[in-house]
Amino acid sequence: MSAPIVRSLSDLRGMVARWKQSGETVGVVPTMGALHQGHLSLVRAAKEGCDRVIVTIFINPKQFNNPEDYENYPRTEEDDARKLGPLDVDAVYVPDGPTMYPDGFATNVSVGGLTNVLCGAHRPGHFDGVATVVSKLFLQTQADRAYFGEKDFQQLQVVTRLAADLDIPIEVVGCPTIREEDGLAMSSRNLLLSDRARVWAPELNAAMEELAEGLLAGGDAVELRAQAVGRIERAGFTEVEYLDLRACDTLEELTSPTRPARLLAAAWLAGVRLIDNIAVG
Ligand code: AMP
């Protein structure tokens, strides 16, 4: 059986009000659809942590800095509802564009600092779009907890900051990245890879793991990084946008993993932008 779909904000608010009146806790899992096991792992975490679970599906135009990327983004609503069926979620909230951004919409939520680097530096406006839609989803669902994947590590830090700064009474819960057997981080964008590109794609994660090991062994960071970039490019990636070692909390750049650190990368493969990140140490 497919999960129950809710399209209007007033229906959503009515449901949530009834749950809250009965003292039930509410979890939300914001997504852009094209659901895979990574998304479903967040839903399972939400089911474990909350009495009621809302999955949201909204392909947010404001977070795409490239209109073509928005057009090409996979749209698989029926499949998504089917995949959510066995997980027994309480609502799949699928608002349309005007529900989220009615005529006259003029507000932009912008998180400073954390958004100036990595994906923020390469995708102008992206995190404003994320922060704006996530603020709306937090307020619309009135959820007690929100589940986000470490797959989008910078996004996880940004939404955590946002909830704290705006005093939104929601706990942001980070969940581990789910990978294919060959190490490729699951992503809706993997659907856009050709069969050939799909074979090369795991080299990004493999090169990152090798680089992390080298850094932990005390190797030369500049040399190791250059080797990793070479390995990624030899695998057919056309551009490594960034491959950085950064502090987990502030995302400031590190030369060695002297404190909790993360290796983060974005690279283009056959016209598809893939991102990944792993803990170092
Ligand atoms: P998206 O639909 O790509 O906007 O992702 C929705 C949520 O799922 C975000 O919190 C992502 O970080 C999370 N997510 C996406 N891919 C994965 C994955 N492979 N493992 C864990 N979480 C993921």
C-alpha cells in the first residue's frame, strides 16, 4: 500500500494539531524525492525516535543555481509513495510550488559563515534556498525532530545552525551516509549517470578513503591530495570542484586531522555533480 499523501498546508496543520493534542511527538524527513535507501534510512531513524513521521517531498527551485539541473532532477512521485508504503509513515507532504512560494513571496533565509565555503562557494544561492525551504518545512510541520543525512554534511551543519539561531524548537538529527556496495554514496543524482559513468563513480569515494588513510598516517597533505585528485580524474571525472579537509563543526580548512575532521569533495562525472564526505579519524 502507498503512503498517505497530503498536498495542502491546512490538511497538514490539522493532522499535526491532532497528534500534538494527544501528546505525540512528530518527526520530519525533508527530501526532494527520487527516494533511495539513504532516504529510507532517515525514515527508519525517524520512526524509531518519534510517534508520528512526516516525509516531505518538494523539489525546491530556490536551491538550484542552475535551471537545467532543476529541469533534469528526477521526479518519481508514484514510486516514492510506493517505497514509503511498507515503512508506515503517517504522511507524505507533497506541497506544490504556489503552496511553498505564493505570489508575493519575498523572504530569504541566509545562514552566514558556514555557507561561504565548499558547496556554498560553488553554488551561489544554494544554501539560501535550502535555509528558506527548511525553515518553512520546520514551521509548517511543527516537528519535534528533523532527520538529515551526513551525505550532505555542510547542509546538516547549516540547518543545525539555522534551527539554533532562529530558536526553532526542533532537534536536528544527523544520520550516517548509506552507500552502494562499491562505496558510491547513494544519491538521487546517481540515476542521471550513464552505465559507463556509474562504473567509474565509486573511484571518488575510493580516492577519498585512500587520502584519509594517508593523512592519518601523517603523510604530506599537499602531495596526498594531488594524488587523490589524479586518481579521481583518471577515473573519468572532468573536474574536482573541491577536495578539502575541514573541521567538522566550523568547516574551517585544516592541513592535518588534529581535531575532529571531515574530508569533503564535489566532482563532475559525465555532466553529473557528485558530492561525498567521510570522517577522518
Ligand atoms: P535530497 O532528497 O537529496 O534532498 O536528500 C534528502 C535527505 O536525504 C537529506 O537529508 C540528505 O542528506 C539525505 N540523504 C541523501 N542521500 C543519502 C545517503 N546516501 N545516506 C543518508 N542520507 C542521505
